[in-house]
Amino acid sequence: MAKHYKKKPQQKKPKKSGAGFKAVVIGIITVAIVGGGSVFVYGQYMKNKMDKVVNIDTIYQGISVDGTDVSGLTKQEALQKLQQQADMHLGNQKITIQQKEKSWDIPFSQLDIKYDVEAAVEQAWQKGRSGELKQRYQTIIDVAENKLNIPITYTYDEQKVREKLNTIANEFNVPAQDSAMTRVNGAFQITQEQEGYEMDIENTIPKIEQMLEKNEGGVVVPEIVMTEPKITKEQNEQATDLIGSYTTNYSGNAWGRNENLRVGCENINGTLIAPGEVFSMNVGLGPQTYANGYKDAGVYVDGKVEQGVAGGVCQITSTLYNAVILAELEVVERFPHSMTVGYVPLGRDAAVAGDYKDLKFRNDTEYPVYIEAYAKDGKLVCNLYGHEIHDTGHEVEFEMVFEGTIPKPAEKVTQDDTKPEGYREVTYTGKTGSKVSIYKIVKENGKQVSKEWFSSSTYRATADEVTIGTKKAEEVKEETQQEQGSLTEDASQQTTQQQEATTQTLVIDDAPIGAA
């Protein structure tokens, strides 16, 4: 039998009352407030945490300056600590220039090195102190984990480095030694030359700068340049020919002048002139002073002969000059005397005076030239030895050509009011001047092959000096009478004095024997 189910009627939802809806809304709002409060509390916590990390008055963790940990230090503490270390480092560092067994120290303190500690500390302090709070906090955390080292920059004086090397080079450099040449008893003695070396300052400086950039001292082996001698033994051995010689005479009675000849010859004797080198007579003679052995003798002063130190050395100069021109060396500088001299032909003299007159000649050969000079037994000899390049038939002569005279200037008159009118005395006899030219004549095997102008010389004229009287005849007569009266009075006084002396003698003679 079939069952029939009744469909259950659908129930209707009850309608919500106003009070129930409010309760639900309040619940939702309450949950939201509780959650938002948690977020707010967490945010405030993080802010406080970051503030605590960021806002401190010391350098943040993980920061070092030039390898020294400065975290946790104030700026002043870090500055003081680092400055002490920099000063200690500066005092301990040095660069040593080493050459074989010799060494020279250059302390850092002498190079004006300055460490910029303040800038490094300021950079360490500023790390993490710019930007927003969160950015600063993140920077501080990163530095603490990964560490940060700030180098100290420093400067040094490059000129001080160069000055120190120049000073050291004065001791460091070993000059090359020329082959020496001396003539003893008519024979030459020749030594071996030696190489030298000098510090190559320009290429040594970069080595020092590399150490300074590392801020560490150490040993530097400097760059050197080898130096060659100017004269070798081989050259000297080829320079023993007599290429020029001249002799002048002097009196044996003038002691001061003869001493000057001796001293001057000793000073230039043995001088070796390298190829291309210029010889200066003033340098060769040395300072013409008493301290150097020179004496007073006659010298020309304003056209007169007066006593002066080193008088006579011009004879050495003139003698050497003639040896030079006979050797056909290049004359660089030569001055004639102001007036003529008697020990060499006219136009072939050479004067020296102060620093304004000198004899200079150049060794324009390829071999050394040796000077031999001596004064003995009234003869002054100058010999030049070198390498003879001419054949035996080669001859050189010098001819003087008189170009004219220079008349004396008007006489110099001096008035003397103690001499009568008409009195005249020549106190100095002047000289007539002259102009001459020298011509060089070259002969080969007795035959003249050339004649050329060589030099010209002018010798000044000097005036006679005369003294004349200007006293009037009446004054002379009056003075004569006064002199005669004075003579009579003097004679009378002399007679009286003689009588008194005789009386005193008699008294003494009459005194008892042994009386005082």
C-alpha cells in the first residue's frame, strides 16, 4: 500500500531585532581595535629600539680608523688616541738609503709628513648619522656586521725629499778620478784613471714615494749613474811632447817680486788641462793675498809704479801667454798692460788684475795639456806638454808691426807755495803711448806658408808731472832774514848750552871716587 509523505511546511526565519544587530557590530569593532593596538604597540617598540641604537654620543660599532677600532669612543677620545698613534708611528718610521756598506737615514719626521686625523675621525663619526631613522638604523646594523675601516690620509713635502737626497748625494757621490800626470826630474809619472758614480736623484725619488704612499719606512737602494773621467792614462801617455815653451829673465835683487814669481809658478806648475777645458790664470794663481804667500812689489796704478801685493805675477802670465801662442792653443781672453813692460816683446804681454783682467786659453786639442812653470837663477820658464800633431818642419813666428804713437797728454802741474817763483821740478817723467799689431807667421820646412793678423795692443801715454813754486820774491827775502836771525839766536843758545855742559862735566869729574 503506497505511503504518502506530507511535505513539511518551510519555516520562516525570524526577523532580527534592532538590539541584536548592534551587538554584532560592536563585537566586530572590538576585534579590530584589539588587533590594531597590537600593531601600534609593535611599531612603537621598534621605534624605541632604533632610537636607542641610533641616538648615542659615541662612534658606532664596527668602525675602525687606519686599523684601530674606535667604536664606542667619543670624537675627542678617538682623536686623542689616533693622534698619539700617528705621532708614535711618525717617530718610528724612516727611509734608509743604502749603498754597499754606507747608509743614510731619512726620518719621516724630516719630510714634513702631516696625518689628517681629524678628517678621518669626523668621517667615522658621521657614518650612520644622516637620513631617516630607519635608514640610519639599517646602516648602523650593516656596519656592525660587515665592519668599516677608514684610512687616514696624509701629506708630505716632495721638496723635502729632493733636498734630503741632494744633501746625501754630497757624501754618496764618488767622483771619477782623472789620470794624474806629474813631471819629476825631467820624467813623467802617470797614474790610472778611476770611474765614479752619482746618485740618480730623479729616478730614486719614485722609490721613496712608493714607501711613503704605504706609510711605511724601509731600505731604498738608489739608482746610480756611472761617471767617466775626463782624462785617461792612455791620453796622458800620448801627451808628453813639448808643444810650446818660453823663457823670460828677472833680477835676483828684488826679493818681494822674486817671491811672487816663485809662489805663482808653484801654483800653476803641474796643472793638467783636459781636452776642451779652459784654463784661467787668475784661478791658477789663486787669491793674490798675503795669506797665500804673495808679497808687496811694483805694480802699475794709474800710470805709475807703486807697491802692491803680488806685484810681478804678470811676468808669469806673459811668459805663459807666449808659450800658449807658440803651442797654437786657442786664446780665449787676453789683456795687454796699461803701459809697456820690458820682459817680453811689445804686443806679446798679458796682464791680470782683480776680476776684470785675466788670461784664459782653451785646450782645443784631443789630448791633455800639462803646464810646467818655474823661476830659478834669474830665468822664468813656462813649458807646455801635449800631443804634437805637426811635422818637425813646422814653425811658428810672431812679428810686431808698429801702428803709431800716442803723444803724452799735457803735463800735470802742482803748485807749491813753499817754493819761490821760477822753481820747477819734474817729479815724474811720463811715457809716450803706442799702438802695435802682432802677425802670426807659419813656416813649413823653412818656407813661409801664411801670415795673418793675430792681435792688437794699445799702451796708454802718461803725462809728465811737474812742481812749480809760487812764493813771491818779497816773501822769500823776509823769510831769509828771519832764518838768519834765527840762526844767530840758535848759535848763541848753543854756545851757552856748551858752557853749561862743560861746567857740569867738571863737577862730575871732581866728584870723589865712588860717589853716586
